[in-house]
Amino acid sequence: MNVFKIASSLFLIILFSTLVFAATGSCTVNGQPVECPQIWNDYGVVIVIGFFIIGILLIIFFVIVPILKARAIGSLTFSMPKLTYTQGEIITGTMNLVLKKPIEVSLATVEIRGERTTGHGKNQRTDMFYQTDAKIITPPTYSIGNYQEQFSIQIPSDILSKGKVDASALGVIGDAFNMIQTMSAPRPRWYVLVGVTTKENINLTEEIEIQIN
């Protein structure tokens, strides 16, 4: 997905630059400014259609194709004995693989992630402010069939302070700042993500939201 975000950003930058140049671009000949050809007036519709097609191809290549490949291989789910935890506690669970095709495992991990959503409406954004992971021990290869693997990961004892500024060193003022920060900050979303990456760079993943107190 990071590759898709980078490609999409480059696409938008190129599109915006092309539109600006086509409408108001400036050209020079032998160092002297001259009027640019009005590309936009002559080929505006073609440019828009071309960039629209490129955008569709990016979505197909970076989003739809990986999803179809993952579904063709099989599915991954996991379960945990509970969904509410405390700082320092160890999360345990079982990963379930249902495979339609044999796979070679490149990496299998369990992650704890923290996200926080800020803003409202068009200004709303979600940022991942915390991530930690642990490897899941698996065989190097799997044949067609159903499999279960156990996993565990420890919640850091200071995880609830992640993404915050600790001003305790400032004494009473710092304590007041920390209290205001805790009360005003949006409630984070914590979740566990389990994933398997194959040698062909196909990802099977699932996430489950948890509470950390």
C-alpha cells in the first residue's frame, strides 16, 4: 500500500503540473520569453482522459490485483481469548490459515498498532503513531489445507504514553499539562494485525481491534 500511496502522489503532482503548465505555462526561446502553445485548448480533453486512464490502471495494479492474488491463495483469520488488555500484558492467539494453493513463507508476524484520528470533515485524518511486532514461527512452506499456528506478543508497559509529550520533569505545571493532554487528545484505536507474506510478495492479513487500559 505504501507503493500505491507514492505512485498516487506522483500521479497527482504530474497531473497538477501538467494542468498548470497547459493553462499558464511560460516558455523561452534563446532566453527570451515567448507565448507558449495552448496545449490545453487543443488537447485538454485528451489530457484529462489520459490521466483518468492512468489513475484507473494504478488502482487496478496496486489495489485490486493484490487482493485477487491473496484470495486465490486462501485466507487468514486469527482468534484471541479476550479483547481487553492492560499495559505489560502478553497477548496470545491462534492464527488460522486456509490455503487453496501451496505457498512459501517469507515472513509471518503479529503486530500491535495504534492509530489516532484528528480533525473533522474534509480535514479529518488518521495517523498510525505506534507499531511493534513479533515474528510468528511457521514452517518454510505450506501445502493446500488448513493450518493453525500459535503466536504471542507483549504489550509494552508504557504503551499508553506513546504519541504523547511527557512533561513530568516540569513539576506541577508538567503534571497539569499531561492531564490536559490526556483529556483533550482523541481516544486512540488499538488493534492487533496478523499477517503472512509469501515469497511472491502476496500478503494475507487480518486485524482485530482491542482495548488497552
